[in-house]
Amino acid sequence: MFRVGVIGTGVVGSAVALLLRQKGYEFTGVCSKTGVSAARLAASLGCKFYSDPADVLVDARIVFLTVPDREIDQLAHRLADSEYVNNEHVFFHMSGALPAEVLHPLKEKGSAIGSMHPLQSFASIEKAVENLPNSFFAVQGDAAAAEIAFALAETLSGKPFMLKSEDKALYHLGACIASNYLVALIHFAVGIYRQIGLTEMQATEALMPLIRGTLANIELLGPAKALTGPVARGDINTIEKHLGAIGNLASGQADLYKYLGCYTTQVAVEKGSIDNSIAEKLLCIFREEVNQDVRQ
Ligand SMILES: NC(=O)c1ccc[n+]([C@@H]2O[C@H](COP(=O)([O-])OP(=O)(O)OC[C@H]3O[C@@H](n4cnc5c(N)ncnc54)[C@H](OP(=O)(O)O)[C@@H]3O)[C@@H](O)[C@H]2O)c1
């Protein structure tokens, strides 16, 4: 089994290391910016911690660069300038947005480079240790690095798949919509409930069973078939009631409701629960209202 080093011992770097250690991987050294998280992880892994990232390369063959995305390029250059990089090294970053090629200075020194992005959202090391298994991993990079990434992901009980470099931006966009925009949408709904007197906690608590039920339906049926509600039913009277209440929302929020109404109408057509004539009526209502707002 290859010896492993980690540069960047935050949420993802720490969780990946702890899980691989449980599976028998040997860790030779770790490093972080301030040294605090690296010292903590080194104690758990039983390895050294360093203040200079280049020192991690001395004994490790696989090296994870699990630093914030904005730091990866600079770190790759810094490591490539050190005397320790060789053609035995395999470097990985775990960014969803950046291609493996951001590590090109290390490739120029003969190392293999790759990216392996866990399609998951991690709020803490504990949650990451819990949620990494069963996550999908988007793998991209050299053939040699990709082969090792597949083996690592499978060791983590993950589900690896290959991604083309040119598809990374779209891949990450999809992940942001599914995770970050979902959070923003729920924030939007909670804000509306706060206007009818609920606290943030009460509103979140009240909406959670609905959100969980919806997610379960999506998992079972796929997104289009999981669509319920007034747009899916073509219930124009209810939409008009919403639009009557929309004056209580800030104008950007009202526009968001209407744009999403247009998108949801297309989903309802795909589901087959409304025909094209109802869809046209709904789109007219949503678009006309958007236009009126823009004119104001
Ligand atoms: N969090 C997620 O949900 C998630 C999901 C998928 C992929 N990712 C990817 O995973 C990677 C790491 O993200 P994260 O959430 O784990 O970040 P994080 O919790 O903020 O941890 C970043 C780590 O990098 C260290 N660091 C920062 N600059 C450094 C430098 N110049 N040299 C050495 N160490 C440095 C920090 O040191 P200190 O501890 O000393 O501050 C910290 O240990 C990113 O590429 C991110 O896109 C994250």
C-alpha cells in the first residue's frame, strides 16, 4: 500500500486521512497553514507534522493537496520548486471546479497528477467521516493517477467515475445548484414564513418534513415525476393567489418566484401532468408578472 501525505488538514483532508488510516493506509506526514489542525491530525494518524509543505513529499508517495481552491495553484508551484518532487509521486487535489491540470508544475517534474472530487457537502470533519462513504467521486487526470484515485475512492466505499477536464465547470455548476441553491431556496421559504410570525427555527422545523418527503420522492421517482403542487396540477387560481401575495416580498424575491414558476412549468410538461395549452397560460402569467415588475 502506498505511503500517504496530506497538505491541508481541514474538513476534507482530515476526514479522507482518518478513513484511509482505518483501512490500513500508512500516513507519513501532514501539514497545514497554522499547524494547529495538522498537529491534531498527526496525533490521530500517528505520523509527523511539518510547517513546510515540501517536507511532506520526502516520505510520501501519494500526496493530497486538500487546501482551499484559491491556494492550489500557488502550492503546486511552490512544491514543484522544491527539490523533493520525483516521478514516483502522485498528487491529487479535491476541488470540484478546478481541473487536474492546475497541478501541471508537478507533472512537469515527472509526477502523476489527478483530481478526485467527492460529490458531497461537508460541514465538519465528523460529518465528513460519516458522509464520505457512499459518495460519488469525480475523477480526472493522468491515467496513472486515475487508476489510483479509483482504488482510493473504492477503499473509502465511494463510487468513482471519470470526468473530462472540459466538463468540470458544468459538473461543478450542477453540484452547486443541487446543494448551494437548495440551501438558498430553503432560506427563501423560511424568510417567507418569518413574515407570518414564525421564528427561523420554527419555520425550518415546520418545513423539514416537507423537504425530506420531497427528497424521498425525488430519490424514488426522479425529479420530474416527483413534482407536485399547483404548477404540476395546472391550478391557475392558486398561482394567482400567490401572485396576489407577492407584494409582501422584496422585488428580487418576487422575480425569483416567477422565474422558478417558468422553470417548474417546463418540468410539469416533462412530467406530462399539464398539456401545452395550460403550460402556455402559466408561462404567460409568470412572464407578464415578471415584465410588469421590470417596468416598475
Ligand atoms: N467542504 C466541502 O464540503 C468540500 C466538498 C468537496 C470538495 N471540497 C474540496 O476540498 C478541498 C479542501 O476543502 P475543505 O473544505 O477541507 O477546506 P478547509 O476546511 O478550509 O481546510 C483547508 C485546509 O488547508 C490548510 N491550508 C490553507 N492554505 C494552506 C497552504 N498555503 N499550505 C498548507 N495548508 C494550507 C488550512 O490550514 P489551517 O487548518 O491551519 O487553517 C486547512 O487545514 C477544497 O479543494 C474544496 O473545494 C470541499
